[in-house]
Amino acid sequence: MTSSMELENRILVRPVGEGEIFQRSLLLGENGSTVSEQIRPGFVLFAFPIVDLMGQSEILQDGDRIDLLLSFAQVDPANPTVAIATTALTLQNIEVFKVLRPTDDEGNAGTSTALMCLMKPEDAVMLKFIKDSGGTIDFALRSPLDADPFTAPPVDQSDLVGRFVQPQ
């Protein structure tokens, strides 16, 4: 590569080490396949901005699996004028296809900005709704050996008080 312009809007397959010769094979799609050709049938690639501490911590890596926790205001069925703060485990075992980290002029990776998530289309629609709904989103990193869905009921203030506040 003779110009940095050839790198614009390209995705690295892996970080480039100090002193390593920069080769086209380090760019996604340079081995005869485009990004879209790497998406399994029945799945889509969804870009999600990093908004939570887990994503900002630089712990997440390409290929990791994450679960999405969502906190939102839910209408109280007994009193529709009251909103109840609720947290729920929503989408699970989402594959992180790529963590997007922009690089500076020297090739140093910056802070992660987005996750490219490989998921079923119906989960992508749900993730889009969750992102746009105004709730608070956090990701939980899961073991690669633990692919089965977790069962965790939603939690609100009454659950918190009932579990942790002891009567005096």
C-alpha cells in the first residue's frame, strides 16, 4: 500500500504490531471475501454504538459473546400513571463480530466506538428498538463455554427491597 487513503473506511482483521510490515492481507475482505461474505446465512451484521462501561473498558474482543441488560421505565398495570423502573436480561449470546477501534495517524488503536454484532434479523430489530427506546443499556460478557440461555426474571424496586432489605 502506498497511500494512507487506501486505508480509509477499511477494517483491520487484527491489530498491526509495532515494526510489523503493513499488508493488504490484514484488511477485512482482502483474502478474497468481503465483510458480507463472512456473514452466516440467516444472520445480519448490526453496528451498535458503545455506550456502556463494559464496551468502554476495552475488555471486549472480536469473537466474544455478550448479553444485553436493559433498564427502562415500565407502566404499573395497577396504576397506569406510575412508571416502575425495571431491569431485564434481554438479548443473549450475541456474537461480537468486530470491535471498531479507530486508529490515529501512527496506527495506534483508539477507544472503541462500536460493536459489529452478528445476529438473527429479528434480534437486530429488537436491538434497534432497545437502542432507540431511551432505556439504559449495559452488556455482560459471557464465557465462550456457556452458550445456553440464562433465566433471570426482570427486577424492579420491590424485588430489590424484598431480597436485600431486612425488616427492622
